[in-house]
Amino acid sequence: MTASTGPAGRQPQPGRDAIDAYHTLLTNELGGESQHLLDAQLRARGLFFGERAICTVLRPRFLTPAEYRFLQTRGAMILRAFRKAHRAALADDGVLAQFGLTDWERLLVRDDPGFRDPSPVSRLDAFFTTDGQGLSFTEYNAETPAGGAYNDVLAEVFYALPIMREFLRGWDVHPVPARHHVLHALVDAYEQFTGRRERPRIAIVDWSDVPTYIEFVLFQEYFRRQGYQCVIVDPAEVTYTNGRLEGPQGPIDLIYKRVLLHELVERGGMDHPIIRAVRDRAVCMVNPPSCKILHKKSSLAVLSDERNAHLFDADEQAAIDASIPWTRVVEERRTTHRGTEVDLLPFIAAHREQLVLKPNDDYGGKGIVLGWEVDDAAWEGAIRTALASPYIVQQRIALPKEGYPSVIDGKVEVIDRMVDTAPYVAYGDHIDGCLSRLGTAALLNVTAGGGSQTPTFVIARR
């Protein structure tokens, strides 16, 4: 999560009673027993990101039914606005230009993928605001959302911990899984693509040396349990001849694309077998190149920019105003900030403490500059960088904090951590499933080497 963060404050928790009850039950003895089992299960199930365990805490994320429903309803309204922005971009070159696509991306995004949604599988990145009554969506991962299989398996692990045996006596605890939505979205896209109801041969495609490889294995095992043929394929292993895309183990009908498009084009060019097969409609790929429009961080600038207000109805605009932080593409122009007209570049230079600079299309926290963590000279350099390549500037937001327990030197210690809420999206229009990430630094990003994942549960008192 590349957060646009402000001073962290403790979030009022409607589920505070559940958190307090869990922590009260977690004695040093029970904590040690639970930690031992958690460590063993992480190793046995391969729940690692590279060499690091994906979970370093002993409590799941708890959401009340009301919080989860609010996440779904507000997210659905924001997703509706994103879909309108995508349609407008394909219909109007002036709107498309705001997304900052490269030349090759502008070429590919206009190709018809053979199904309705540009991002059948995606993930929003958000924070519950510190008043406990709102949400701020800071990014939209519309290309290759990760973590769903990790989350589902980690939820299974937590259900079996000794501490949960005690906690479940007083609380209903329900997971919010994601893998089934990924499978349904893949198959639905394939059926639209072919016009037939049949089981495709699925290939999960990414480089073999990425640190998320174990998640591909988890998805592969899940797909196979549901009766689908599934292989994991490195893009360097595929061939495209006589209208057929093949990997080392045979023909590929459906690509579950985890490789980033810009890496695929950088390494293999526009003549890469996958690119050619997708453009020829010889293979179905989810997500398709058209996803790049909304995946750009500038998609949030398009939603929040006053010049695009005419694209959205009153309900969508109200949701944007409430839940999209002020975001603009970094460029020389005049714009508005909280109702006041400003000259953008001087405004950015003068308000370092309240702003974040983000590259338009990168991941793992690369290139992010948090204005309050650098001096004026470094900020000026960051602005020059942002003018030389596509960047956005985004309003700093306040991050919520929650206490999460860990076993340190044999004792349970509860440490405040910042909490990121990253709900999964199916078919581009509804939320089901949620990734929760924790960190003690303002940049909450597992890829960048920090933070922890923990499973998300919806809870209610028995």
C-alpha cells in the first residue's frame, strides 16, 4: 500500500469490545502456544513473501457487519465512477490523455478483450478515516491485485489457533474470502470471450523468480480442486504458432495474468507471443490491456479533478468528494484545492507537509515521496522528477491505528500499527473479500519490505 498518510490517530472502534476481549484472553501462555502453531503453519503452507513470513501478529483484523457493509456500499459507488471514467477515456482522447498512458498502452487499451469489464479482478486500497465514519480510497490496483490466496489460507490458519478456540465461545467470526471470486471472474470472462460454457485450461502467468510465486501455487491448488486444469507459466516459456498459444505443458485457453504488462513489453516487446495472441483474440487474458487505464494512479486524479465533474451524477460526485483524497496529475496548470483556485506547481512546492508524490505506474512503494519526511531541497528535486515523468500529487490523509499483539521474548505485547484496508473487487462493480495490511511506518507496503498481512474477519457478539 502506498499510502498518502497524515498523523496517525487511534480510530474509534465499533468493534472495540471484540478487540479488548481477544486481548484479554491472550495470556502469555496462550499467546506462546498460538505463536508456535502460527509459525509452524506459516512454514508448512509456504505463507511467505520471498523470505519473510506474511504475518507477524497474533490477531486478525476485525470488522463489524456495519463497517464491512459501508466498505461495500461506498466502494460500489466509487467503482461506478471509475467505470464511467473508463468509458469516457475510450470515447474522448482528451479524457484519455489525463491518464498518462504510454504510446504502446494507448494502442493496446483500445483492443476489445472479448468481455465487458476492463478489470474483472481488481482491488481498491483504502483507509477508514480516524473519525470512524468515513473511507479514503488512495489507489486502485486494476491490473494485477495480489494477496487474495494468502488471505484465504491465512484465515484458515487463524481459525485453528488456540486463542481462537477461546474467542469463538463468545463471538461469531466470519471470513471474507477472495479466491472464489477470482475463479468466477476468470471463467465468466472466458465464457463471454468464447460464447460457450466450458472449462478452460488456465495458465497463471508471471516470472518464475517473483517473491509472490507461492501465491500462484495456492491459486493453482485451489483451481485444480474445483476441477480446472491449471499450470504456472513463465512468460519466457510460451510460444504462439498457427493461432495457438502454448506453454511447456500444452495449449493455453485462459491466462490469469499476474505479470505486469509494462514488464512484459519491456522484456519481450510488442511482438511477445502473449501480446500477439491477445491482440489476435487467440487467447483470453484477465486482466486485459484495457485495465491499464484505471490502474494508473492518475485515475484518482481524473475522478477528483473539477474539470471532469460533468462525467458523474450527484451520488457519484458526493462519494468522490467524501472518499477520494484531492489528487492531481503533476503539471503546469491552474486548478482548485478545497474550493480555492491555485497555481498547481507553486502550491505543491509550498505545501510539502500535506502532500505525497507518486509515480503514475509503479508498485512496491517505488518513487513515493512523503512530503513531511523530506526537506525542502529533496521536495524540490522530487517535483522536478515528477515533471519529467508522469506523477500524481495527493493530499495527505490521517492513518488509523489499532493495537495488534505479538509475542516478544516470551511475552505478549500489544503494539499500535497503522491499518490499511484493501477490498477485492469482482466484475469491476462490487466488493467481496478484504486484504488487511499493518505497519509501523507511513509506507504500508509488503512488497517494499515492511508491514504484515493479517486475515480479515467480520465479527459479532454471540
